[in-house]
Amino acid sequence: MRLRPFTGWALEAARELERRSKVPIVSRLFTASDLRRGAAFLALAAWCAPRTRQGAVLAGVSDEEFATWLCMEDPSEIAEVLDRRRRDPAGLARFGQEPLARPEQYQNPFL
């Protein structure tokens, strides 16, 4: 198992989610597959922008439920719930190397 750190907004969001939920998400994402990381970065971007259509999907979900969902749900299912354009596992995995520079970029349909 190799550690694959990430930085920036995604790390800050994951740390905040971990703090609120008490679910160890940061360490899990350090060792996760590109597919799981891609889904997590997409979901964290939605969590950071609750007023977007993607963020509205998470309304009413507790921080603990959200963190557990990121760690346990099939990554393609996470993407399907948040953005049908991202449900392709190969495309989603490309997002898993490093998060995009800003969470708003995940809303761009051309990525």
C-alpha cells in the first residue's frame, strides 16, 4: 500500500469532514484507488458548494453519514448520484490522481 497524499482545498475539506464526523477519511484517501479518490474529490467539491445542484443532493445528510458513504459506497454510484456525466469509472479515475485546483471546476461539463 503506497501513500498518495493530496493538498489544497480537497485536503482542507477532508480534514474538516473528518473533524466533524469523527470518521478517518484523510488516511483512507491517502491509500485509496484512483477511482475512490476521484469520487471522493467530486463529492467533497459538492460538499464545499452546498448551493449547487450537486451540493443540494447532500442536504439533510449528516457529516458522519456523508463520510461513511465516501468510504463505503461504490465510487461509480457516488458519481452517479452527484453527476451522471462522471459515472464512467475510467473518466472518474482520472480525477483521482490529484484534485482539480478549485472545487467549482468539478461542475464544468467539459472536463
